[in-house]
Amino acid sequence: MERLHRLSVEATDNGRPALAARRLRHALRLLGRPHTVSRDGGRDVSRDGGHAGSYEANYDGAHDDLLARLLISLAHAEAEQGDTGLGMELLDEAQRRAPQAELAIVHAQRGLLHLRLGSSAQALHELDIAAPMLVNGDRVELARVLLNRSVIHLMTGRVRLARDDARRSAQIAQTHGHEVLAAKALHNDGYCDLLLGDVPAALSVFARVESLYQDVNPGFLPVLALDRARALLAVGLADEAGRTLDRAIDGFRRQRLMQDYAEAELARAQCALDAGRHDEARERARRAETTFRRRGSTAWALRAVLMRLRCELAQASAPGLTSGRSSDLALDRTPGGTLGVAPDMASTAARAVMSGGARGVAPGVVARRAADLAGRFAELGMRDDGDMARLVSIRALTAAGRLKEATAAGGGPEGAPATSRGTPLDVRLMRRLAEAELAGAHGERGLALRKVRAGLALIHSHRGRLGSLDLLTGVAALGADLAAHGLGTALAGGSPRHVFAWSERCRAQAFRFRPPQATEDPRTAEALAELRQLAQRMHADEAAGRRSGTDEAARRRRAALRRRCLELEQVIRERGWQLPGAGPRLAPVPAAAVEEALAEDDYAMVSLLNVGGGLLALVLAGGRCHLHRLSAYEPVAEAARRLAGDLNAQAGRNLRPAMRAVIEASVQRQLGVITGALLAPLSQALSAARGIVLIPTMGLSAVPWGLLPELRGRPLVVAPSALVWLAARRAGEPYPSHDRPPVLVAGPDLEHAEREVEQLGAVHPKARQLTAELATVTATLEALDGAPLAHFAAHGHHERENVLFSRLDLADGPLMAYDLQRLGKAPEHVVLSACDVGQAVVRAGDELLGFTAALLYLGTSTVISSLTRVPDQVAEQVMLAYHRSVADGASPADALAAASAGEPASTFVCFGAG
């Protein structure tokens, strides 16, 4: 029986309560106490290592101490599977049977059950009774109590106390050789980092814990996955968090851990809400609520109700700036084709964010339910949840036009419920949004914009702690609503310069941060080496398949290789997430500084915005700033997608004349749609400028602008923002003297590559040439570091699903966008004579990820790259003409315009400074 009890505790520690319960019932039968109860099933897991508990009757009382231990353990096992009521009954029975020495464990276990129910105050009371009783007793049990008490402190935002208890628990567990408890204590320590906003540190700790759990506690891996997903949500990576949660949910279901299953469903609802999938979010929150209520987890059930209310508010008050048409903004067209704002918009435009077509529950109903919910949270001492519920109520009242009630609930336009330094970021951001909306509804645009700026400053500070490009670009999603409200309020003010300033405040903010130089730790280096080796094998297999055909065995082999590559990419990506931030490197610039630089170059700037599904263009030209209404966004984005498909179909293929004619007609048709929608309305405003700086938005980043008839042969630069363009221009002008030569690289299996590099060597006689077996990744990175000019003639691949592994093929494997972070100094001017690597994945806030974007993040002044496949002959001709012009002193933008003017298949674009 003692052995069965020990084995049951091991099963509980490993997240297997059903197995623990079976062993404990067997022990009770052996003890002469048959156990016959019915359970409704369920589940739950905790960061604790826990005991578990159980009970029945018909026994002679000779082994009360052992019986008490069995009942205590079975109580936890039954509660973890969903029957918390039975668990509490078992503990009451155990307390009646337990000798004095076992009472501390009864209190500890009752505290754990309350903890799992979300009853923090009751849990803390029980654990505070247990801890002193164990100081001179069972030290391992004391470590368990401290571990569970750290969870309570985490739940209530007392991070310092949580860390103290977790580290003390770890010390005791290590002293007594309890590896499972030590690993769980480290897990809690990492969660402290997460609550303090240091996501890289949290993910680094979680990575260490994962390796420990794999060795000593694999049943707890789904719990770790749940917390990792919460960390990813904290940096805006909702899709990645969702995939992580799906794996955790599967594990929790198998283990019948119903509390953790419901917590994971609730986090999955957050992913769906962040992605705008409101119906899915509501359904997942409903499922979580049902499970919590079945378990008696009242506090967690209320959190699920709050999630449903947030979904209902999002549906009932769909933001006017992200759906519908641009005319919803009530903008008046002035005779010059620019946009003015109707006078009455001054008091109402800021409220447009909350005035979309209502669906589902009315905002007034949401407001009442959220206010009631805030009261329930207050009764339970759940301050942060109560604040969030109160803020949802205020936003709903504002949306319903019930401003007096919203003002009363929020303390006036100046203040929603106060938040403390330890308040979670999502609550602080919601507070700023609620304040901005309420101020805007009162017609106080200046105050509304101050509140939005304060919210965006929180995100900026949060971003400063992140080093991975993946995380830096993901964070923008956290402030999407704030950014939309700020831009809407600026539009209501009617000043194009003000709108320009706000557009710059809201887009491509990750470029303000220089990613730190990546250190190649042994695990990352090993993964990279294997990835390059597998890429070479896949490349060789594909070449063999083209020569001799592909059999089923070869297909299976390639599929297995691809799966392994994806696994390695994920390992490398997750290691990158752990990089700490280096802080900001670029400060915002005023429109006047941009206009001064434009005037020096005789350029105009066109900044495109997607507002409410309609395209607006801010044009800075001739010392003036105008705002133009263009067309609906989606038809232009669809034309851009079709154009890319047509151009890829044309390149490198021997098409029949009839098919070529069909594709060419489609190319011209899509170019016509884009020109008519975007450039024709701006032709007069742009006519006097020699060249153009274009700042695209969302899917329009994929447009090969130089093919448009209005722009062909004209110097053109594409940049993520005006700030990025100006910073790149300042970095590249004038070029400092260099002690490093240019570098010319030829990749394998490209017929013209070595010939192209040889021809360019005549143009740049001091250049270092890397061809054939010399063109390795290591040699290329060494030559690229700080080079004044680098040219690549190689196969390129844009990896849309894992964009940091977009790559150029070199002699010993791929040079990936991820590798570029290993450079100590960015090359100044890079030319990518390779297909596709000008493409980017565009995230919320027009944040970019891709090979070209990675170079711009590092500080490269100018990148020339293509957005689609380019015929080899065309690429070779354009590149030779381009380099000759640059060598003669032309700017990159001028050189590319001249080189591409007569080549309708050239989709090269000048990014950065130009």
C-alpha cells in the first residue's frame, strides 16, 4: 500500500491523475476500505507537484495515518479530473482521520484545491496554515506548499513574493534531490519574468524547463506549452500561440486534466479575438466557461464570461476604421482633390472607431453585464480582472452614447480606473483606449490623442525588451485598436500634416529598434548546421528527380526531410525569441525634416493608408502636404496578387504564343487597375517631382511599382515609412571611406551567375569574388560584414510560412534571413539578383518580415531586389547596366530606373534610401 501511494504521487506529479486515482483506489481496497464513487470526469493540472486525494468507508481504523495519506492524495486526483466537490469531501474525511503530524498536508492539499478553483484568498489561508507546520517537518512537503503559494502570488500580481517562494521551493527541492519539484519551481520563476514583461527571459527559462520536463516530468509539458502560448500572446504572435495551444489542448484531453484544458481553451479564445475571429472566440470562451462551472471553478468561469463580453463588444462596436468604406469617415472632397473634414466631425469622428454596424448583443447590454461582472471580481479580490471588466463597461457605454454613465464609471474623460505599476499590459492598454474613446466622444481630440500616445508609449517600452525580429514586429498587434483610434482622431482634425505624423507613429515601428547581434549558442549552431545539410540533400534529391522522375519512396523521403527542416527552423526561431532587446535606435522625425530631404533630392513622397477598407494617400511635394481619397483597398490588393501570379507565370517558361498573349493581357489589365486607382488621381500632385518615395500598405507592398506606365523610367524608392527612408538616406550619404572591398557572390545551379559576377568584376575591379565552392555561407557572411557594396547572383526563395528562413542558395546550403543577425555591421548597399526575395510578410501596423526587410532592419541603406521571378537574361542585362551606372556615380534609384526602363519583365525595386 505504501508503494501504491508512492507510485500514485509520482503519477500525479507527472500530470496523470486518472492513473493516480486507480492506484489509490486499489490501495484503499487492500486497506479494507472499498472505494465506490461516481465521478463526472473532468480535468486539471497545476504548476504544483501536488499530492492527490480520495475516500470511502468500511474499515477497522488500525491504519489511520496511511488512510489519511491515501485520502489526501485521492482528493487531488479526483479534483484534477473534474470532481472538486468529491475532492473536498475526501479532505474533510482525511482531516478527521489524520494524526497531528499529517494535518499540515491536509491544509496544503485543501489550499491546492482552492487554488485550482481560482479561490486565491481561501487557498492562501490554507497554505499559510500549512507552511509553518512543515518548517521543522517534511521539507519536501514544505517545498510543495511554497510552490503552490507562489502560484497564488502569481495569480494576484504579487510577483516579488511569488519569486521568493518559487526560489525557496527550488532550493529545498534540490537539497532533497526532488527534480520534479525543482523543475516546477523554475517554471514558476520564468512565469514571474513573463508577468514583469520580460518575455525573452521567460521564454529562455521555459526552454530550460522543457528539457527538464522531458527527462523527469513529461506529463507537465502541456502545462508548459500553455504558459509559452501566454508569453507569445504577450508579444502579439496570436497564430503561433494558437498552434502551441492546440498541442496543449490535445495533451490535456488525453490526460483528463480539465482545469488546464479549460484554461487553454480560454487562451485560445484570446488568440481568436486578437485575430478578429469573434464568433470562434465566443464559442471557445463558452466551452471554457462550461468546463469551469462543472468543476466549480467560479473565478475562472467569470474570466470566461469576461472574454465573451469582450467578444460581444468587439462585434457590437466593430471599429469603423477597419471595416466598411472610406466614406464612412464623413470626409468632404475639396476642389483640389484633397480631403477636408466636415465641421461637425470635430466632435464625433473620434467616436467613429466605436460606431460601426452593430451585430449581436447591443453595447448597452454589454455595459450592464460587464459592470455586474466587475462587482463579482471585486468580491473575489481579483483586482486586474475587475479593472478589465470595468473598462469593457466604460467602452460599451461610450459606444452606446451613454457618456454621462461612462464618465461616472471612469472618473471623467481624464481617467478610467487607476492601474498600478504591476498591472498587466493588456489592462493598461485597455485603459488608454477607453480613456481615448471617452475623450473623443466628448469632443476633446487633444486629450484623446494624448491618451493614445500614452498607450503606444507602453508598447514602445515593451518592444524595447525584445531582440528577435519575430517579436519586434509582432508587438504592433497589441496596439492595433489604439493606432486606429489615433489615426481616426487625426483624420477628424482635418490637418494632413497631423495625419502624416500619426501615420508615422503607427506604422513600421519595429524599424526604430536595431536587432542585437545574434550569438550562436551551441544548440542553434547545431540546428543550423543540420538544416543546411538537409537543404543540400533536398536540393540534390529534387535535381535527381527532375532527371530521372520521382518514385513514391523518393517522395516520402523528401516529405520526411521537409518535416525535419520545419522542426529545425522552429528550434532556431524559438532560440531567437530569447534574445534580449538592445533598445531604440531611431527617434521619430517631424514632417519638416522629411520635406527638407525630399526638396534636396527633388522627390515627392506618397504614403498610402488603408482606412476603413478605403485607400488614402498622403502626398508630400513642393513643401506642401495633401491628403487624397483614392479607391477601395481590396480591388487594388487583388490586382497586385494577380499581377504577381502573372509575372511569375511568364518568367523562365517556354509558353505557347496564345498562352503568353493571355498572360500578357492580364498583366496589362492588372497594371491598369493599379494605375487607375492609385496614380491617376495623383498625377498632378506628382508631376513636378523628379522622383518618388513610395510607402505602401499591407498587400500593396507586393506591387512592382517600376512596371506602372506612370512610373517607368522614373527614379523610385520604396520604404516601410518616412522615418526608415530618412534614416537610410542619412546613413548612406555621404558614404564614409572603406577599408573593406565590395563583394560579388555567385550561387550554384544558376546558369548565368558566374558570368554575371565576372562581368561585374570588371565594373568593380577591387571587389572580392566568391564563386563555385568558395561561395559558402561562412565566407559570404565574413565578406558581407560592413561591405560597402554586395551583389548576389543566386536562386532566392521567399518562405511565407516561416519568413525568417527566406534564403539565397549558396555552395554549402542556404544563407537565410535569420543569418543576417549574426553580422556585426550591416553592408551599406546590397543587390539581390535573385527571385522573390523582395517579398515580405506584412503584419499589423505594416510591420515587415522578409530577406530584404532583414537587411533594412540591420541598417543597410539601400537594397535592390525583385518581387517576382525574373527571366535570367533580363536579370543579367539589368544588373550589368545598373552597376555601370552606380560606378559612374548615379544613385541606386536613378541607376535602377535607367536600367529597367526598357525591360517590361524587370520587377526589381529599390528599397531603403535610393
